[in-house]
Amino acid sequence: MTITIDSYQADLEKDWLKCRLISFFETDYYDDVIIEKPHYDGKSVELVALDDNRVVGLLDAEMNEDEGVTYCDLHCIAVLPQFQGQGVGKLLFDKLMEETKKHGVKRIEVWTRENENANNWYLRQGFKQFMEYWHVWSESLPSDEVPELPASLRLKGAFWHYLGDNPETLNIKVYDKRRCRGYELLL
Ligand SMILES: CC(C)(COP(=O)(O)OP(=O)(O)OC[C@H]1O[C@@H](n2cnc3c(N)ncnc32)[C@H](O)[C@@H]1OP(=O)(O)O)[C@@H](O)C(=O)NCCC(=O)NCCS
């Protein structure tokens, strides 16, 4: 296996989307499906890991400013299951670290759901958790108090960001819930 890390090019879009979809399929992000690659207005780092011109890994990150300090949002890192655990994620991340140095980045931020694999991987790269909340899906609104809707609309469910401790105590029919954790790496 010879992996090369390269910049993303538009002609790789279909392959990029497939890599993201398959990499997320067995994780808590299986439902986070996109059909167009995101574009970033600001300075971004968009990398692919190629095995014989096939996209087997990807990384998207964006530089942002907060009170004059440059930080980096690591939007997405994903490696095809059969290529995981072989250092591909690390190659992508090392390249990102090179780029953050060039841009004077002081902090990298990333969010992930419950997968142990991803959570542990961030911790091994030196990230520390700084926040945790829940993604909660419900069949109803509290007490079914549906705001006034056009007659043609029926509420079939709702998605919430819940900052409390126990989604089971919510007055809504929860049908799925996943913890979402924020990690930061201070540079
Ligand atoms: C999280 C994820 C991106 C990590 O990528 P990966 O390629 O599996 O990670 P790596 O192989 O670089 O690192 C995993 C371990 O493999 C081991 N490894 C095996 N062979 C290796 C090699 N040749 N070189 C380096 N590490 C190697 C190391 O022990 C490494 O552990 P370390 O972090 O202590 O160095 C990947 O598992 C993934 O895509 N998961 C699904 C999608 C996802 O959850 N993304 C994040 C959610 S936002």
C-alpha cells in the first residue's frame, strides 16, 4: 500500500463523497449524508489520501478568527474502513498540523459523536474534551404543543441539541439520542 496525501481537486468529488459515506456508515454519523462536497469561504485545508488515484481518506478543515486569534475547525476526517488503523488518518492529520503552523493557528476544534474509535483517536492526537451535549431525535414536541402550522403540514419528528444530563427525563418521545463531544487541541 502506497498512500499519498494530496490537495482535494474538484474532479475527485464523486470519489470523495463515496469515501465519506462509507467511512461514516458504521459510525454514529451514518445518517450525516451529503451529496455535494462542502465549499468554504475562508482559508481551508482540503486533503485526500490516495491509493493508486482512489480516495481512501479525506480531511476538511477551515481557519477562523475568534477575538483576533486564529483557530481551526476540523470539519471532517474519515478513512475507508479497510484502510483504518494503518496510519492514514495520522498522515492526513500531520499534514494539517504543517498547514496550521504556517497560518499561526493556536487551537484546533473538532466535534464527534459516541464512537469509541474516533473519540480515542482524538485523545491520542493530544485533543482534550471541552464540552459535551446530546443530539436527540423525538417523535413529538413537548406535550405535543405543535406551533401553528399550515393544514398541509404534519409534524413527524424533531431534532434537538440538549444541554442537560438525561434525555430520558424530557417530556418528549425520544427515539434516538447520541452524545456529541467537542475536543480542542491547543498549539
Ligand atoms: C478516526 C479515523 C479518521 C482515524 O483514522 P485511521 O487511519 O484509522 O487512524 P490511524 O491509523 O492513523 O491511527 C490509528 C492507530 O493505528 C495504528 N497504526 C497501525 N499501523 C500504523 C502505521 N503504519 N502508522 C501509524 N499508525 C499505525 C496506530 O496505533 C494508531 O494509533 P496512534 O493514534 O496511537 O498513533 C478513522 O478511524 C475513521 O475514519 N473513522 C470513521 C469516521 C469517523 O469516525 N471520523 C471522525 C468523526 S468526526
